[in-house]
Amino acid sequence: MAGRWIEHWDPEDEAFWEARGERIARRNLVFSILSEHIGFSIWTLWSVLVLFMGPEYGIDPAGKFFLVAMATLVGAFIRVPYTFAVARFGGRNWTIVAASMLLLPTTAAFVVMEPGTSYTTFMLVAMLTGVGGGNFASSMTNINSFFPLRKKGWALGLNAGGGNIGVPVVQLVGLAVIGAAGGPRMLLGIYLPFIAVSAICAALFMDNLAPVKNDTGASKDAVRDPHTWIMSFLYIGTFGSFIGYSFAFGLVLQTQFGRTPLQAASITFIGPLLGSLIRPVGGRLADRYGGARITLWNFLGMGAATGIVVIASVQESLALFTTAFIVLFVLTGVGNGSTYKMIPGIFQAKAVAKGMTGDAAAAYGRRLSGASMGLIGAVGALGGLGINLAFRQSFLTAGTGTSAFVAFLAFYAACFTVTWAVYLRRPATAATPVAEAKPQLSYAEV
């Protein structure tokens, strides 16, 4: 290793993994989680900042939903270039850059966060926070390269869950600031030194993997492969729901149930917290039982929880609404873990179907899954945009979020159907083939 570059990396070789690979991979995972955690906090800053924006700011609920939607939009699109940046610049090097870039939206928000600032200015600053959403794509792509297939579900789930938990943490910090009668600038000031710490830790403790290169051919293959788009659709249902609800939950409580900023903030963090903590469990369950099976039943649970949310919304029952919404958050976390586990497994299964075995199958799976992850993550994050725009329209036309939740229920039903039809229906499994290939993989086992 020279200049923090590792020239040889073969995590599928058990001797290499036990001798030095696991130790290095775990160290990089820890500091990847730290950087991604701060990135999620900055990305979702506006889920807290809008709670501070009282009548003196002159922005109605629809305008607030649009602000958080803009942060989600940029965070989704920026994931694509962030994915390719890892191979271009190195995982360590890019983590330093990505972490440092978080200073820009945080400082900008610190400067403009006061009554009298134009809505356009607020919107532009909210869009800047989207760079925090990009951290997820580069972090997941980087960690995917460090771990062997048999450990990817747990590692990717832990990486993503540790990052996702940045959402409830910023909301908890916001709750403390509101409770202390502090202004939004106090919240922003708290995060500036933590951003610097995450960049410094990446420089000191992370590594670049020289074997990881951008593969233009793999990117083209991933774009052409229908599984990339199918998994993008399913990821809209899991991660898109998680990030969309994380932005919207407090606003829904304020707008539909008349909660004060302090009352809303005291509840808002619970769902994202539990959804983040459970994500590694979703990955572990997928490792054991198959990602497709866990994802299928998880969408069924999300549909049931959403149905209860609709009933609670119609009956204006705050207790039932909050409980069901939190359960829905938990299920988004399980689904986040299981769907991301499916991605490398699907392409490994395709390699076996092509007659590949051993290192060739593993290399094919890494090549295609790495290329597809950024695109899947970007499209999935657009689900957060859709959720906030749906809420905006629902409140504009009906004054409640009920119609938006009905639309989400229909979408989860579609996700359930697609998961079953593509990955669990018998003909799909039978088509996976090559009986003599070892290890045998089917889509039902991914």
C-alpha cells in the first residue's frame, strides 16, 4: 500500500480475507459510515429548518413541501456522478472531497436563514443540500468493493443504516435546539465542526482500491439490463419512501394535526431512527432467507401499515396515525436492507446462468452490481421527490394527506406484484439454470 492506495484486493479469497482483508474493510466501513451519516444529516436539514419557519417567513405548507422536494431532487440526480467518482478518484480521496463539500450548503443556510429572505434564495440553498444525498451513492459503491458477496448484505445494510441514522440525529439535534429556544443558526453551527472531522477522518483512516476502475462497458450493460430498472422501481418503494417520509413527517404533523414545532419535532425523529437501525437487520435477513423473499413480504407489510395510516387520517386519530406511520418507517428500513442485498445477488445469479463459476462469476457480479448501484440509488431517491410533491398536491386540493397515502398504497401493491412476478414466480427460477454450475443461484435466493 503506497499513498493510501491498495494495489491488490480479492475479498472472495478466504485466505486473503482472513489475513488482512477483513480488518481493512471494517476500518473503511467505519469511516464511510461517519461521512455518509453527516451527509444524510445535511441533506435532510430542511426537514428541520421548515419547522422553524413560522408565519413571519411568509411561506405556506405547500411552499415548504416544495422546498424539501428540491433538496430531494438534487440529492437523487447527484448520486450518478458520485458513483463514478469512486473509481475515478479513489474511495478515500472522494470521501474527503464529498465530506468537505458539505460545508457549502451548511454555511449558506447559516447566512440566509432569517425572515425576509426571498423564497428563491431559500430554494437554491435547499437544493445545495442535495450534495449530502450524493454521499450515499459513493459510499455504497465504495463499500461494495471491499466486501465479499457472502457478507455484502450485512456490510451494505450497516453502511446504509449508519448513514440513514443521520436523518433522526439531525432531527433530534433540531428538537434540542427548539426546546432550548435556539434559532436555526444554532443548529447549523453545531454541524460545521462535525463536517470537518468527517473529512479529516477519511484522510487519515480510509483507503483507495486500485483494482476498482470505471468500466464504461459495465455501465452500458447495467443501463441495458432490465434488472437495473426493476430494482430501481423497487428501491423507490423502500428508500424513496424512507427519505420522502423523513422530509415530510414533521410537516404532515404540523399541517394536518396542528402540532407546534416542538410537538412535531418530538415525534418526527422516531420513525427515521427506527427505520435506520433496522436496515442492517433487513440485510442480515436477506443474507439468510433471500432478499427477494424478505422484500416481497416487506411490501405486503408496508401496504398494510399504509392502509392503517389512511384510516387514521380519515378519522383524524393522531395516536393511530403516528403509530402506523412509525411502523411504516420501520418497514422501509427492512426493505432498504433487503433490496440492496438483492442487487449483487441478481447479477451473480445471471453469471451462473451464463455458465460462469468461481472467480469469473464473482467478478461479473461485482462489475454489474457496482455499475448499477449508483443508478438504482438515484432513481430510488426520486421516490422521495414524488412523495413530497404528492403531499403538496394533496394538501393543496384537500387539506389533508389522505389522497397521497392512497396513492402510496397502490404503489406498494405494484411493488409486491413486481417482486413476486420477476424474482419469485416459478418460471423465473426455473430459467436460472445450469444444473451443474456451482454455486447454484436462483433469483429467489438473491
